[in-house]
Amino acid sequence: MRTRSLILILLIVGIPLGVLMWAAVRLAKNEQVVVEQQFHHLMEQRLQDVNQDIASHFQRMKTELEDLTSVANPDEWILRELGRTEPKVMQMFLLTSDGDLQYPNLQAPLNGNEKRFLMQASRVFSGQHLAAVTLDVIDNNDGEKNLPLPASLEGSGGPEDPSSGFAASTSVANTGWLVWYWDRGLNLIYWNRRPDGRIVGTAINRSRWIADLIGQLPDSQVADSGRNKNAIVPCIQLVDAAAEPIYQWGQATDDTTEVVCEIAVAAPLASWRLKCLLPPDKIPGQSQSSFAGFAGGLIAVGIAVAILAFVLIRDYSRDMREAGQQVSFVNQVSHELKTPLTNIRLYFR
């Protein structure tokens, strides 16, 4: 009887509990997928908002530089004065319609900035290459291109090599950005093709445009006042082409943080990326809290079903025992009365 009761209890508890466990696991997995997708979309939208701010910043800078490079009758003295007075400008340059470098003029005396610019630029492009790039961008208008290396650099690297290649991007036919790599990394040049075919351009001061860009991004410190302690505060990083952080804000990072999502930055920083990072225990859908809750619920249901099965089997066993006692009593009484009744029946016969 005990064995049968134990088997009965196991069946009563195991079957419902197994069904509930299967349903709970399915529900937990579906909930985890939905939560991860919603959180990923939310974080990606936050990165898109930041990216839109970056694009707006460079659009404003483009407007300023377009006015700067649209100066009437550009010559050596005007461009040199602009380079001296404009804090964003590292060096102005002028190309003829044939692609010859008109300013800085290698045949004329050069100041320190002009010498430094020519030394840097000579490693990655010549005036002819710059003219060819602007013409190619105008003809094709295909957004962003990798530029060929000068003949002197052929065989020493390619456009994939950040130290020797550079790229161009444009949003309108006769103006655009040149992105070139030298020394500390990415550098920016803005060029403007004039109606007479000449190209006026300016190399942007790297420290200045990075500082201006960081000034448009949120503060790096997280304010604790007025913020829910349980709120999820991700770390957002702006990283360069070498995956080195340029700037970050939000929660501090450590070795355990994971990349939740990332997007490419708007032109002209298309080789840079925005990343959203969080510790694994802060990523919704990856914590074990939901599974722990389901497990606790299943255990509680299992205990309740086991208690109910025990009570039912106990009552059933008690009823069976009482029925057995009644049958035994009847049999005993019948046996005790059998002999006297037989004697009385024989006596009457």
C-alpha cells in the first residue's frame, strides 16, 4: 500500500509540475527575448539621438567653413590671415583649376604652420590628388570614397592603413569633407570648389574640433540627485577607428561591462562608432531574477500539490482502512454466529 501511495503521489505531483515547468520555461524565454529587443531598441535610439546631435554639429561647422572658404578673390595674404585669425583653422590651402598647389607656395617663404602642414600632407596626398578626388566626388557624388595613394607611397600601404590612406565624403556637389589619417589619427579637411574651378580648403585644428565635438555631448559625470537608484545608467563611448575611446559619459566601466549595441557615427566621422556598454547584471533579460522567480513559483506549486496529494491519499487510505475494518468485523461476527445457528437449525430439524 505504501508503494502504491508513493507512486500515486509522484504522479499527482510530477505531471502537473512538469507541465507547469515547461510552460514557465517557454514563457521565460519569450519574455527574455522581448525584453532584450525592447532594451536594445531603446539604447540604440539613445545612440541615434546622440548621433543626430553630432551630425547637426558638423552641419553647423560645415556652414561656417563654407562661408570661410567662399572668401572673394582668395590669395596668399588673405588665406594666411584667415589661418592666423581663425581658431578652428590649422592651415588654409588653394589649388588651381589644374590641381596645382597655389598656396602654400613651395617657391615662396613659408611660416611654421605652412611648413608643418606641407610636411604632414606630403605623406598622404599631393595637390593633384586632392583635385582629382574633388572632381571624382563631384562626378560620382557617391558619398564616401577611398582615395588612391600618391605614386611615392605606392607599395607602402593602402587605404586600409590609417597611417597612409584617407577618404572623402560630401553632401553637396561642390563642397565636402576630406578625412585623412596622420600622426594622432583622424584629421579633417573641408574643401570648396569655386565657380572658376579653383579649390579653397582648410585643414581643421584637430584639438579644436574634437574639443568642440565633446562640448556638444552630455557631461561625463552622472548626477546622483533626483535619479532613481535602481535606474539603468549605461556608459556611452565615442571610439575612433582603432576602437580607442575618445570620450565617454554615464556609468563608469570595468572589465565586466559588455557592449549592448553600437552604431556608426555620422559623416565625416564614419570610421568612428558610438557604443553603449553595461555590466551583465544590469542588462534586462540577461539576469537570473526572472528564472529565480519562476523556480520559486514552481517549487511553491509543487509543495502545494504535494500537500494536496498527501491529504487526499491520507483520507483515501483512512476510508479504505475503515472499510476493511467493517468487512473484518462482519466476517468475524458471521464466524462466531455460524456454529450456534447451525446447532439450533439441526435441533429444530
